[in-house]
Amino acid sequence: MSDLLSRITIKPEQCHGWPCIRGMRIRVADILEMLAQGASEKEILADFPDLESDDIRACLEYAARMVGHPVVVAAE
């Protein structure tokens, strides 16, 4: 696991088990959604002063790893 991925935490008692950043209640999905809607890193960091640039890169790496898994589809 990369150093960036160590910034992503998953705790059942926090945000219903959604992946979060460094134990904070900032969900990976929320940061990814902001990026998808065109927010810049600078804007996100201004909105969330506790975040660091590496946190945003960790979200992107986490997403890349999640979509990089093969999907098996059962034949009908």
C-alpha cells in the first residue's frame, strides 16, 4: 500500500464506514465529487483547512485502485 493510501481510513463507527481522510469526518466520496464538479485543489483546501494536498491525491489514488479491480459478470 502506498504512503498516500495510509491517509484513507475506514471505521465502521465513523461516517457509517465510508472511507474518510485521516480519521476526520471528510469522506473520500465528497472530495471526489467536488473534483468531478470542477473544483480545484486550491478551492477544496480553502473549504477544508484541515486538508493537505496529499489528502486530495490520496482520494484520487484510492478511487483509481477501486476502479482498477476486475469485475466478474455471470453469464446469463
